[in-house]
Amino acid sequence: MNWFIKLLKIKIKLLSNGLQNRPFVHIDDINNLVVKSLEENEDKNF
């Protein structure tokens, strides 16, 4: 489940970055980014 931890860290990073830049971050935007990175990394074995 190493990739899951990596995604979680990415998600937290995006959240904190987004909160610094904009007061209201749409959770769906972050989820979409996480899903996109998941799909891109699906072929590679973590």
C-alpha cells in the first residue's frame, strides 16, 4: 500500500498549498488530481 501513502501525502500537500493560495479549495478538484495521478501511475508498480 505504498502508493496509497504517497497519494495521501500528495493530497495533503495540495490541500495545504491550495489553502494558502485560496481560502476555499474544492475537494473535488483535489480528488480529481489524485485520481489522475493514480491512473498515470497505474502501469508502474509501486
